[in-house]
Amino acid sequence: MGQLTIFGAVLALFGMAQRALMGASDFLLYGFWKPEGLATPFGPFINRNHFAGWMVMLMPLVIASASAHVHTARGPFQTGWRAWLRWLVTPDASSFVFRAIAVLVMATSLVLSGSRSGLLSLVASLAVLAWAGWRRPAPAARRALPALYAAVVIVLAVGWAGVGRTAARFENASAELAERAAAWRDTVAIITDFPVAGTGVGGYGSAMLVYQTASRQSIYVQAHNEYLQILAEGGALLAVPLLVMAIVIARTVRHRFRTEERRSVRWARGGALAGLVGIAAQSTLEFSLQMPGNAVMFVFLLSVALHRPSQQAHAHRV
């Protein structure tokens, strides 16, 4: 987890440095490629919303890891400030401070990216993580830690990036949402005409050449809603198996939470679940999971959420 935390922090710093040093007119992705069209690059992603989606998946996992380090500390929650001072020189405290700083850097980069869907989905994912932490059998101070941690991170990140800058991104949200709503209505028309097999995976853009009713200065090649696009491109033949798979995954994760296991594993599972909820929320407005880097992170979170702990007892050989 430490290596992934370092990678996330470096990626966040890289994106912020790019945005600070390069203007929109001379921005070179990867240092040599100039994006064309309506690209809004941030870091190594051609779209700032996709960068935000990657961060939304990683940050709850890092917060959960940091919370696990504090959760295992006995003294700070029992004997007052002296125990806190003793704990601050332990390896657990160092790991917590490192992860706390890394999360703040990642959250700041997400806010600076200007992704509204990313910020809203981050709030949703951290709310899930706070809820999962509160349900743990532990003293109230420990159970409230993820919620307090999440609130502090969001407040500091927005404050560091600028409250006015963040608020300005939401001023024209209603107009842009109306444009996407028009695309969603056209997508529903596609679903109505091709309910069984859809238009074929990757055929959404071609279908919109016929179905798009809004201004045609640009043609929607993505629905900006993963669920509608799945129905439009794959119909029931694709949507029904995916829905069944989602139900099986949800039931399995729920079962894993109910089984007895180590606290660190429970924290990791909770962080992975929060990240999955976050990207699921963003997928109602974006298509981040169509990016290979985000898809890889999504599969990684699924593996953590579905992880089966190794059995402590082993059969005796005869």
C-alpha cells in the first residue's frame, strides 16, 4: 500500500506542476503531445474528470490504511496526551502522517483539476468510508476517525485550492447538465429502438449521428453515463449479465464483512468498497472507466473488496 500511496502522491504533484507551469495553449501531454479538440488534460489523463476518477478510487483506500494505523494504537485513546506523544514516535505514527500528507496532496490535485463530478463522487465515497468506520465495534473516538479524517481532508483541500475557484466551477453546472440531459434523452431513444442487443459495443457515436437532437457542432461519442451507454451499446444481452455480476459481487462483499478477520483487512476492504462506490457515482455523469488506467484501478479495488483471507488453521498431513 505504501508504494501505491507514493505513486498517487507523485501523480498528483505532477498534475499540479503541469497545470501551474503550462498554459492551455502550450500544454503538452507526456511532454511531447499537444491535445486537440475539447481536451481538458490534467496529469497523464486527457480529461481532468478521468484523473479525478482515478483519485476518487485511490484516496479512500489510503485513508482506510491510515485509519488502520491509528486504530491499532492503544495508548492515544486511553491515557491522554502523554500517550499521544509516545505514539508519535512509533512506526505506526510515521505511516499515518505519511498517508495523511499524501491524501491531502491528492485531494488538492483533485480540487485543482476542476472536476465537479470528481469532487461530488469523492464526498460520496468518503461518506461510505465514514459509515463503514462508524459501524465497527470500537470506542466512539476510533469509529469517528474516518469521518473526521474525511472532513478535514475536504476542507483543507478546498481551502488550499481556493474556495472561490471551487465555487466558480459549479456556477454553470446547470447549463452543462441540461446539455447532458438532452444526450441522455437521445440515448433512451436508442435503447428503446435496440432493447435486446443494442447498437454494438463502440457503436454509440455512430448511432448519435442519427439520434442526436441537440446542436451538432459536436457529436456525442459517449453518453457521459456509463449505465445508459451499456444499455445503448449492449442492450439486455450485456446489461443483464453485468447486473447479475454486480449483485453477486455486492452479496460476496457483504458476506466478507460479516466474517471474522483482521482489522487491517477490514479497513482495506472498507476503503476499496468506498472507492468502488465513488467511481460508481461518478459514472452517472462521466465515462472514466473507459480509460485503461481507471479500469485497472477498478479491478484492483474489486480484488481487495473480494479478497478471501487465508485460513489460520491448516490440515494435518497424514
